[in-house]
Amino acid sequence: MPSVAFSRRTLLRFAPLPFLASCEAASGAEAREGKAKSLILLYMTGGPAQQETFDPKPDAPTGTRGEFKPADTNVPGVQICEHLPLLAKQAHRYAIIRSTWHGSDTHGVGVHYNLTGLKHAPRSGGEPQVDRRDPPCIGSVIRHLRGDRNGLPAAVQLPRQVGDQNNAYWGGQHAGFLGPKYDPLFLHDEAWLPGDPLPGLAPNADVKPPRQQDRAELLSALQANRATNGSDDFARFQQQALDMMRSSAAWKAFRFDDEKPGTLARYGDNRFGRSCLVARRLVEAGVGCVTVPWTFKQSEQNFDTHSKHFPKMKDKLLPVIDRAFAALLDDLADRGLLGSTLVSWTGEFGRTPKVNGSGGRDHWGRVYSTVLAGGGVKGGQVIGKSTKDGGLPADEAVHVSDFFASMYHALGYTSASAVKDATGRPHHFVTGRPVAKLFE
């Protein structure tokens, strides 16, 4: 199994992923109890503009200043974009980091950074696609270390992959060198509307549990005589599907049958809003990590706003994000789940300070805004700031590796934590240190 080689100096800078019990015992490290039991990662494909979301720049120079106005939130002194009115009422629940950075203006590099906290393995050229040489995404780390529970996989991604019309699967979305056993469950059926019955997983109405059990036992008997090996992925995935079908509580977590009237309307009856509601239901059912990428891959419909930036943000993007993100925070809080659920908001990078000739903003990895809520994070604060034009960190720069170290800290993992690849080799990574102010 290929793996990424690191120098001793690099390894010493690595921050924690959780140790397997044997690995932790060998090192003598003690695990800490994290307040967050699960993670919902909201991923804004394309790279959302910091200026038109959580870092408005009304005093920026002409050509840099945008068309939108800042709006007060319910936290004195904190302002966000005027087109996020519902999130403005929830500011006491989240922390904004206005100085996140990694320096790359390339989609694939930014995606990998913002799903793993690490750079991808070396490539010969082109944008990095998913590759088994890469480090695992945060969902796969959680699945590897915590295991599946309650008949559900520990990591799920819906409603689609992170990619665009040119690159279907950018790197960083699966388990990388940990192997396919720890990949998230990907739910990318374009014909499936989140909240509706899962295609192929819900039992047919005419197949009662005893009959389903008979079928499973017959299949097991037939397969017992078939030569297999320990890496039979098909058999493993087939068993997981059967387990989900046997557990009504498991597959019902993906459906809205028992939701109160009006809940879906709060989130928004669209694929992103529905996916956020499914994410809440999944963490409630015991899933460790749910990644919710933006709904559309086409650049004209995601945050890669090189042209017509302001009408796209105002009419297509911000209203959907505002409603779903705010409803998710409110719903988790109402159910007593926000304290144990970390909610993260990010994209691959920000957008350029200057507005281009097509009325858009281009790729900009030198500074962008991220948001964290719940899971022990102290809300109602802004960490770091960008320069007047929104082009560089001006104070308290937070590298994306520090952003991920903060998430892992909330989840209870220390600098001694590690994951093991298929050869049993431990990997210590998540470069950087947790942002202390998030937890004070």
C-alpha cells in the first residue's frame, strides 16, 4: 500500500489524529475527551468570496469594494454580509476566522487542504484527483478510529462529490492510503432527493424482515463456498448494505418521514437544505462525520464566481446557504446537540480583492474566511483579520493546518494521535496547532 513519506522534522510538527488503542498504548500517550462527538462539514465548492460572506470590506478602495453592504449581527461589533440575515441572528453560536490561508490558487490543491488539512501527495502534473497515495479526509480518519455504529457508516458525504465540470473528483475526498474500507459512504445519485428513500437500500414493501433474513442467509451460504481474501471490498460493502437494510433505524435516518411539519421549510426545500437536514439526522443517529458539499458542480452554479459574481451570490448562492446553515445551528441547539456536534464551514479558498472585468472575483488562497460552531467552540467571536482590501492576513494568521488541528482538538485528538495504514505503519499528521481562542 503506497504511503506518504515524511521527514523526522516534518513528523515532529504534526498535530494529532487519534491513535488506535494499540498505537496509543505503544506511545504512552493519553487520549483527551473531546466535547465534539461528531462533525458536520459544510463545503462550499468553488471557493466563496470572503468579502461577500463573513469579512465585508465596505471601506476598501474602488475596484475592490463590492456591491453588498455589511449588516450587524446579534453580537455587538460583528458584521457579516447583508445577504446572510438569518445567520446574522445566529452569530452568538459561531466563531469566524477571517485570516485562514494556504497560498494556493488551484482548486484541487485547495480542496485537498480543506478536506484533510494536508497537502496532497506529489503529482506529475495537473490538478490532483482522488488518489490512494494521499492522506485521508477527516471523515475517513473518524471512520478509521471510531468505527461504524448503529448500523451506519461513521462517515457519509452527500449530495455529491466535490468537483466541477472539468474535474469530477478532486483529491482529498476519500480514505487515501488507509484504503477503501474507510472511505465515506458517498451518496451521489443525481436522481435521489435527500430525505427520500435511499435507492437500493430500503427494503421492498413486499419483502418482510423474515424473508429478507432468509435471503441474506442463502447468500452467505453460497458465498461460503467461494474463494475470497481479506481485501474483498465487494463482499464488505455488500455486508454493510445488508446491515443497513436489516436496521430500520439506520436507513430511516436518511428519511424525513417523522420530521415535524415546517422543519424542511426552515432548512429550504432544495438539495443543499435537504442534505443539511439529513446531516442533522445522521449525527443524531450516531454518524461521526457528515460532509455536505455545495449542490452543483458547474462553475455557473457554484462559488467559482469568475463572472457575474454579485447577482449569483445574491440570487442563487447566499440565500440557500443562509437558510440551511442557520436552520442547522438552530435545530442542533434546540435538540441539545450543538454542544456535541462541531459544525464547520469552508471552501477551497477565497476570492481576489479586485473585481475583474467580467464582474467577478478570481481564485485567492492567500486569505479566506472559515466558520466553526458547536463542539466546545466559543461562539460570538471573530478571530484574525485581513488587510483593508481583504487580500492578506493582517493579524493572527491561521493556516488551514491550524484550522484542522482546531477541529481535531474539538473532537478529542492530541498531538500523539495517529492512524495506521494497511501495513500497520502509524501516520501522525494534521500540521499546525489548535487556535486557542476558539476554546477559551
